[in-house]
Amino acid sequence: MAGSGRETVSERAVSLTFRADGVNGLANGGRLVADQKSSPPDPFTAWRDWLSQAERQLNSFFNDMMGTDQYNRAMAQLNSFAMGMQQSMNEAMGRYLNSLYLPSLKDFASLQDRLSSIESKLSAIERRSDAGVANTADPVVSGDTQRPPRTRKPPVAKDKTTS
């Protein structure tokens, strides 16, 4: 079998094997044979295994690290630093907006408080109006006030014939 060569082509669950005699591959009695074999190994299986193992180890490491007092102190310092930066940025922005004669967040908050008190007073007036209380509270409409007596009489028209 000096001129015979053997090649294997793998696709999914089937492995194809052929033997070729001669230069043209399947010429001179070459044949194509399909052999049932197990599926070829998945090249990403090792990657997935390594990734899941690395993830478990990193999770374990960081969980242990976050349980220490040193980590808690560092996070508290970082949080206080961030809060200080936010406060200084708010103050600087307020000064900047004030220099441009624009309202700041504090101005909007006070405006919102004033508006909500006006709305509550208005809704109280509406409730009284709906209940009929507004009509009795107004002295002109209700007639509760005493009016001065009408003592003046209208002038009497004189007849020209009697003079």
C-alpha cells in the first residue's frame, strides 16, 4: 500500500474517513466511509471551566476582603470624601448661579414650599365654598350685619298748580 493515504474529516457527531489510491483522491478504488464516533471535544469547554473556577475564586477573595474592618474604614473614608466633594460642588454651583442671577436648587425648594402653602389655602377655601360656608361667612351676602335705618325720604314732587 505504497500509494494509499488516510485523511479524517470531523463534523459534529460523524467522522468521515476515506482512503485514496492514486493522485486523484477517490480514483482507483478510493472509498468514502462514515464512522459513528463520539462528538469531538468542545474547544470552549476548557475556557468555560477556567472562567467559572476563576469567578468562584475571585468571589471568595472579595467576600473575605469586604468582611474586614480595614475595608469598612476605607469605604467610610471614601464615602465621606465623596459627600464633601458633592457639598462643595453644590456650594460652588449656587455661587455661580447667583452671580448669573439664576435661581438655585435652594430657591426652587423655597418656591415649592410657598406654592404648596398657597395651594392648601386655596383648597380650604374651595372646601368651604362647596359646603356653603362661604355664603354665610360673607356679611354682605348673608345679611347678618345691621344696616343703618333709612331715614331720608325721597323728595316729593311739587305740583305747579298749587302755588
